[in-house]
Amino acid sequence: MSTPIGKTLWAIAEGYIPPTSTGPAPQMTSHETACILNTTNQEAQIAITIYFSDREPAGPYQLTVPAQRTRHVRFNELKDPEPIPKDTDFASVIKSSVPIVVQHTRLDSRQAELALLSTLAYASE
Amino acid sequence: MSTPIGKTLWAIAEGYIPPTSTGPAPQMTSHETACILNTTNQEAQIAITIYFSDREPAGPYQLTVPAQRTRHVRFNELKDPEPIPKDTDFASVIKSSVPIVVQHTRLDSRQAELALLSTLAYASE
Amino acid sequence: MSTPIGKTLWAIAEGYIPPTSTGPAPQMTSHETACILNTTNQEAQIAITIYFSDREPAGPYQLTVPAQRTRHVRFNELKDPEPIPKDTDFASVIKSSVPIVVQHTRLDSRQAELALLSTLAYASE
Amino acid sequence: MSTPIGKTLWAIAEGYIPPTSTGPAPQMTSHETACILNTTNQEAQIAITIYFSDREPAGPYQLTVPAQRTRHVRFNELKDPEPIPKDTDFASVIKSSVPIVVQHTRLDSRQAELALLSTLAYASE
């Protein structure tokens, strides 16, 4: 069952981290995530670039997903080279050294981590 | 990290702008958007055509997305050549001069801009 | 702006029409729809086949989408050759004489036709 | 209407079964499902592998979908070779002996089986 599946270049055109100014509940409960699956036998070296509407892109943010593992990357935990600003529209491009599958999910932990939405990211050919 | 990603022709088969007749809340809170990502080094010249169930298509609506930028296009802000009627089913085709990625998102600003739904648009081959 | 976009064979693997036994609200408010966009200059002759978990497929249900028009097909309005049973999991295959784009949407009319979910259907290659 | 549609290798990058520790309501109401459609004239022999963030993959879980039938596979009903742990992020790869279509859906049975989200799975080329 180790057939690799996926692509090495993905994009999520919609991203948003709620502002801190709307009270304690939203910041604690909503998580913008890129769910990444690496079915290969090699560690995936991943670089995420964040695009904005009114400034230069940020990143690359470097991270890894071990062989035959999945990882939920929360955008509000990306800190290096800079945190992603809250209350700001962004988009992301995810580049991997090996084929991966990426799904964009927004979680609401108020209801036992139920997702508010989830959609397949766009895979480059 | 400047690998372009995407296609030049996209479609969103479902669109809807709530009517004004249902009170102040829906019109202020719900936003039908096409989230567009342009990872290329050139400005994207974009033309949107709107299709209806019972009349000729409207448009093209012309807009641009700068190089290496994202833009959330709200359909209720498209005014030229004509506003998109409310309370009416529509679909859209998005044509770009350079490769882009398009995600269809319906936002609800009552909860700090949480999305109600989001799905990848259809990319032509 | 008349570049045709889409495919002639699509599938929606998840479908469900709420039962009538749960009271008046769900039956009046929830609509399982296939949003179909026909950007070509010809009428689309469409045949929908419905698949179930425990019986033979139903259909084909015949319908048309005019040239350069969109149509929201509600599954609970498909009556010929037989109504689709409520409270039953189903899937659908949508075949068209010309390229179309199909998006699967579940509407909730309690909130001015806001969608509960929407996802691109699967396009055959 | 028996044109087969689909692929034999699919991935769902996001999965989650609510914990039992949050009370009776979530465990009874939320169902993580893979909706599988088999339009071919042969039974689909399916093997599901589950990937985690911090341990070896589980499976394969073997199941079948009859010819020209659809089946909603609930992940919390997969028991052999081992139950899928609750309150744990996972991802899944679905391999079939014949072409199938897979849609990832999270159901909430509190509202007559309305889906909370639904998105097409990723089809390998």
C-alpha cells in the first residue's frame, strides 16, 4: 500500500486568520490549516510562500513531513521568517521535494474540532 | 519560490448574492467571492463573464491582479458594464492573461469573516 | 468570451434528500442541487443517472441547459422515470452532449438561500 | 448510461473522528465518511490505508462496493485490523480494483443527516 500519490506544487487561493480584536473566542477556536499527506518513503521538504493583496510575498516557511505521515500545518503557527498577519486575506503556495496531497481546512474547536469547511487545494500539473 | 502555478481559464458553476429584501443582516454579512492568486511576475488581465438561467451573459467585467499578489473579488462589487442582480442564480467564467488559481468562497462577516463554504473552481485543461 | 469550458461526463459521489418525517422545516429548506454551466453555443442535452447502495440505478433523467446559460437542478424535482427516494444515500452521474461544468451544492433557504456546502463535481478525463 | 467514471487511487488529506470524552452528542452525531461511487459492471475491491502524524500507517482495511452501486464508508466503523483512534488527525488513501469516484463528507445527523462539509477527494493520475 505504499504507492505514492500526489503532486509537488500546490496552491490555496483563500486564507484568513481571524483578528485578535474580536474577543477571546474566535482566536482560540478557529484554525486555518493545510492538511498535508506524504505517502512516500522519503521525508518531504516543504516550503510555503504566502501571498498578500498589497505587499510582497512572505517566506519561504520551511517545514518537513516525515515519510508515510500526515501533518496539519496551522498557518497561525508559521513564525519564521515572520508571523502571518491576522485579519488579512492571503493565499499560499506549497512546494514539496516529493509528491504530497494538500487539503485546505478551517477548524472550529468549539465543537470538538469540527471543520467549518474543507476543500482540495489546487495541484499543479 | 516564483514558480507560476495555475491555469488561464476557470469556471464557478454556482453563484448567488442574497436579496436586499430579507433585512439588513444578510446583505451586510454575506459576500460571494472569487479568491484569485497570481504567482507570476506579470500583472494578470482578467475578464469575468457572468451566466444566468434566463438571459444573455453579462460582462466581460475587467479587472487586474498585480504580479505575485492575491485578490478577493466580491461579485456584488462588479458594477461595469452592469451590477449583478441579487437573489438570482448565476455562474461565472474567469479568463486571465497569465496562469492564476481561483477558489470560490462565501464569507460571513458576522463571525470575523469566517467562510461559510469554499471550493476550488474548475480549471480548464 | 465564448470559449467553451468543461467536460461531458461528471460524477457527484454524495447525495441526500432529507426525509419528510423530520417535520416541515427540513423538507422546505434544504435543496440538493447540481449547478450546471453551459458556456457553449449549443443546447446541452443532459442525462442524469442516480446510483444507490442497495438497488439498481434510476434514470436516465433527461433535461436540457440552453446555450450560454446556467441551471440549478434540484434532485427532489427529478420525477421521470421515478422520484428519487428521500432519506436515502445516492450518487449521480451527469452526461452531457457538450462540455459543461458541474458544482454540487446543498442550499438552506432559511437564510436567504445560503449554501451549506458546495464542491466541484468530479470531471472525467 | 454505464460509462465507467473515475480513478483507482484516491487520497483524503484531512480526517478526524471526535473524541468520546466530549459527551454523548458529538459521538452520536458526527460521521466522517468517504462516499464511494462504482459505476462499473464489476465489484470494486477496495483497500484503505490510514496515515497518522506520529505512528506507522494502519490497514489495509478491505471492503467492497458492488457493481453500479454507491457506498458511504464511515471511518469509525473500520475495525479490522484495528479501530481508527478518536481525537486524532488522520489521512486516508483509497485504492480500488476498478475506477471509482470518492467524495469526503462529514455528516451531522442532528439535522436529518445534513453534511457539515463535503469535498472531492484527490484523484491520482
